[in-house]
Amino acid sequence: EWVTATDIMITLDRLNTFRDEVFGDEKVLKSYFYAIADVAVGARCKCNGHASECVFSNRHDGHHARTCRCQHNTAGPDCNECLPFYNDVPWERATARNAYECKECNCNGYSNRCYFDQKLYEKTGHGGHCLDCIANRDGANCEKCRDNFYMRDDGFCTPCDCDRVGSRTLQCNSEGKCQCLPGVIGETCDRCQVNFYDFSHYGCQSCSCLEMGSAYNIPKCDSYSGTCYCKENVEGKRCQECKPGYFNLQYDNPFGCTPCFCYGHSSSCKSAIGYSKYAIESSFSRNNEKWASEDIYGSPSTIKYDSFTQSVGVRAIGEDIVYFVAPHRFLGDQRASYNQVMEFVLRIGDNRPVPSATDVIIEGNGESVTNTIFSQQNRLPSTQAQKFSFRLHEHLDYGWQPSLSPRAFISILTNITAIKIKGTYTPDGVGYLDDVKLETAVRGVAGEPAHWIESCDCPTENNEPVPLLKEQFR
């Protein structure tokens, strides 16, 4: 075994006098001296087995001495430690059988500094713990993103940016989505979800908007006040009730509630009991069902029934325009058809129609409303039979002219005197009408309830309201 020596001391404690000392002559004894020459000490540098030679060099303290030329990724004056960034295994002295080479740390290219972590080594067999990972990386091997970052598919770490108010934690998942508090949405949890309000550290509160009273039947509210966005004729913070002068809150009513007509004598009404949905129809299965035709000036013209197609037809002479005219059962008091649909099937003889503002005409109580054939998302008529639908409502979206108030529009429906549907759209044109239907309601028959029929509370002389039921179908 080699030992480490810093100094060598030689002790000279016995002379060879060839036994002259027995004579006791001091002069003789003083003639003997110690002499040392050619002292040789066998030695080598202490390099812990990690160097095959040592060379003279200047040490950091200024002394000129031999220094190990270290191998196996070691460093230090005696090769007694691993090189920087070579700390994946613990340093050990080399032996004849094992060099115990220091191994490079694995930082995946995101750091050039590491230290030896004994606990990590015992757990994984690799002790290199990386320091100062770049590109927002973290972990013993810079193998993951640091807190509040996530790794994209390209390996780039991106900030989560989770909102500090609306998130459960600032850490997002592997897709970059944050964990939101109740009622909060958004990839970063930065806003209330639809129908919620009051964005805070507790999440958002439900507005509880009533679906049937909400605009477009989508519960939605102001994210600050919690006030719901209601249909046109609906009110209340939750859109839960009709405005004064309106009744019958319904899901399928785009306006929510129906205005009270009551002949102008009351603005208080409710749904009448005992009415069912009904449809006045003409299918022309056997005859023309008393449909007539006339020109633009009201003069009668010829209408023909086709038993094969089960439809009625008209023909224009020259530039004349011919209308189909509805029979008596479609006329009279049709208030029950307010906000309901009139539809029919129409086919013409040319694919180049010329529409006008008076393609559909409803007359009543000395007034009239008209509409063009392509309004309400209908297509232009053609040689192919098409269904046309018209909602009987005064709202501008439905295109009826002139623009009327709800009461004025309903007033026309209280006494319809004529319904006219334009049949010809080109000179010498032809038109064919089929499957006419007017939605309404009738009392006393089985069927789906018609809640849009009003029962008015009319004031008396004592100012006491009494109910007035007015049957609205004839």
C-alpha cells in the first residue's frame, strides 16, 4: 500500500567507529563524520488512480509542484472530485478492476450545471441533479416544465396564464386548460359562463334565467348585475313573467308573451281555458273547396281544379296579375291566428318570377297588410312545388307592411274580409296552389291546449274586474 508523504526525516544516531571508542581518545572520535549521498526515495503522485502521470505546474498558492493529469472526468489536485457537470454517479477512487469514471449529468440540453444528489441516486441510480434549467424547464433532469407552465407538443414550455381570481390553482393541465371555479369558463378561467354572474374568488353565481322567457330561449344574463336578457314582451330579473298588458309566457313564442287585445278596454288578461290548437285547411282532395281567383283590380278570373295533382290553378292574360282568393271559412274573426303561421304550397310555370310587395294580402276592418313572397326566409317560387310559411305578427322581422302596432294588427285579424295569394309572376304566367293551412284555435274539442287565447279582466262601473271570454274562432 502506498502512503502519502509530505516530508522525509532521516535520523543519524549511530556512528561506525570500528570500536575505537574503547580507547576513550576524544581526538580519535572527532575524526569520524556522518556522510549522506545519493538518497533515493521511491514515490508517485497521489492521484487516487485517476491519472497515469503528474506534471510540474504552478499551484493556486504560487508554489511550483507536481500536479496530477486527471482522467476519467475527474478534477482536483489529487483527482479527488468529479469535473463540473459530471456528477451523475458518486466520486470513487479508481482500482485496477474499475476506473469509477465520473459520468455526465443528463439535463436534456437545458442546463450545464448540476450537483450530486445522494437521495436521487439511491432512488433512481442516477444522482445528477440539474441546476438553473432554461426555457422554463424544471426537474432533476430538466425533464418537465416549471410550475404554472405546460408543455406543448413541440416540447416548448408555455405559461398557463390561469386567472388568479377564477382558477382553483394557477397550474393548468397538459393541454393548457386551467381548473376553473364553479360557474367559471375559459381556457384561463377568466369569465363567468353563460347564465352566471359575479366573477370572484368563489366562482360565479347562477343567474337562474328562465329558459322560455330568455331571448332566443338561451338563458343568459349580464355578467356583472346578474340581470337576465329577456324576450321582447318579458320582464323580471329571471325573465319569469310577462310585461303588463301581456300574457301567456311560452317557449315557442319568440316574443315570449302575447299582447292583451280586449278591444282596447283592458290591459289585464290571462289564458282562456278550454281552447285547443286547430288548423283551417284546404287540401283540394276533391274540388277547389270554394277558392276563387281575381286580378289586381278585383275582377273575377277563371280558376281550374286539377284532380290529378289535387291543386287549383290560374292563368294570367298578358301583363295581368292573378290572385288566389280564400273562401269564407278562412275569413271572419281570426284573432286566434295572431302570432301563428299561415302556409301553402305554390308552383309557377317559369323560373324567372317577378315578386312584388303585394304577393300576399290580408284585408280586414277596412285595413290591410301585405308581404312579399320571399320574406320570412321563403324562397322565390319556381316550377318546383315549394312550401311558403308566413307568421302573422307585426314585428318588422316578418316584413308585413305597413308597420302596425300589435293592437292594429290584431284588429285586422278580428274581421278578415279577404286573404289573397299571388298566383302569377310573369306575363301570361300560370300558378298552382295546394295544401293551404291557417293555424288557429277552437273551443270545446280535444287537442293540444291553445294557451294564447285571452280571457280579459274588464272593469265595470264599480271598477271591479270581471272576466270576459271571447271565442276567437268561427
